[in-house]
Amino acid sequence: MVKVIIYPTNSLILSDLVERFGHTPIAMMAKIKEKVSTVGVDSPPLNITPEEPKMGLKYAAVEVPAGVRGRMAIVGPMIDEAEAAIIVNESPMAFGCMGCARTNELTKFLIRQRDMPILEVDYPKGDDEAREFVYKIGEFLKSLPKDEKEGEE
Amino acid sequence: MSGKEDDVITKIVVISSDSVLPIDAAMKIYESETSIVIKETCFGTMVTGPRKDVNRVIQEVVDLDRNHIFVKERGFPPGDERRCRASRGGGPRPGFHYLREEVQMLPMIGRALDDYEKKVPLKKTPEKKKFEIEQLEDIIRSDL
């Protein structure tokens, strides 16, 4: 079982496919859950403290906007934790509620810098493309090692 | 910090099936007799409860139509004041637009998963290229 980071980091389709093929998705939702449910500072809308942009300095320079650094404080450790990655390009909806375009570019850049298996595909626009999308992701996930299942609940 | 056992999680179940309705999934969850909270939504259900129970119930629901029911974890619990539109003056909640975009793709993905399971060979499709800038220029100029 391998930890697979997905981009877009909150994708339903990717998160489901990774889990379906027996791996652990590293997705934004689980990290956000930690932020919103950890007992501590409860500053709406999230438990984002002034510490976050500082943590983001590991991934982005100081002159980068605090918003990017704050987001990287969540996304950065996800990239560090990952053992494989699936990047889906051509996802215009990843720009918007999810975050800014610069964070997305930096996320993809940092994932590509890591020495790990990476699959890059495009979001499908038709049935044929969807089939190719699923086949590629399926084969990629099947090619990843699937051991240590006993330790998992 | 809470331990792994009392770790409460929320999962979104999105139903894109021709044979299973969101109410069928909800009934399945009601039948499960576990201490979980569910919320029925327009796209499926949201299930909140201890991780072990949620995963077990979700597996039962997914088994209703494996390739056409999709699941992802959600950060906020249902009805959370920071996200729920009831306390935010209406409008779609943050994150809904993304989900809606993906929900539109789910029938295609479901059919592709069916084919993948049946090992239908992949047809080679010509790669679509982006519109060349020169072509666009030609079109603009041809109108003049």
C-alpha cells in the first residue's frame, strides 16, 4: 500500500480511484479535517495560525504572498509524505475555491521534483478519453507495490 | 489528541448510478445500526461517525453498485457553521462548484470502470491538440 498524492488535491474522482485500487490517497480533505477538528485555537474559518505562513517558508520564498505560503504549509507536508503521485492537468476548476494558480503551479513543480513514480494525465472530456484516463490510472496504481496490508485496519 | 478509535470522520458518497438512488444508499446506512450521522444531499449522502464504522457502512453502500458510487473524505462535518450555507446566508457552500464539475464527469468514469473491469481493450484515439495561434490569426484575418 503506497501513499499517493493527488493533484487536484481535493479531487473526488482521484481520491476514489486511488482507494479503489488499494492505495492510500493523500488528499487535502484529510489535512483540512485535522485543522478544523484539532482542539486548540479556534479562529474561524480554520485553525490557521500565524505559524502556517512560517512553515510555508520551507516551500516558498519569503517574498511569495502569504496566501501561497499558508497553502503550502498544508500542501508541502503532503508532498513530502507521498510515495507516488497522480497529476491531472487541464483542470480549470482547480483554480477557484481550491486555491490560487501559483500555489497549484508550485505544487505540481514540487511533486515533479520528487524522485517517485508520477503519472500525468488530462481530465477527460468524452467517453474515449475517460476510458484512457481510467486505464492509465488503473495500470499505474496496479504497478505500485501493495504490501504490508496486515498492519492496516 | 483523540486516538485512532474515536477518530470521527466524514465521508461524501456521490451516487451516479442508474440502479441505486440516494435514498437506497441512505436506507442501507439507516439499516446498519451503528452510531453514525448521515445527511442526505442532492448528490448522495454524507456520513459522519467513528472511522471504523463509517468505513464499514460505506463499503456496504459502495457494494450496491461498485463502479458508479464514488466516495471521498470531507474535512468539515456536515452542518459545520463555517461551511453550512444555512448560517452563511445561502448560496452554494465553498467546494460545491468543484464537486459539481466532477459529478458531471462521473457517468463517463463509471462506464470506463465497467470497461476496465471487463478488460475491454483500449481503442487508440487520436490525440487532441490545442488550437494553434496561427490558425486563430488566420480566422481573425479572413473576416476582415
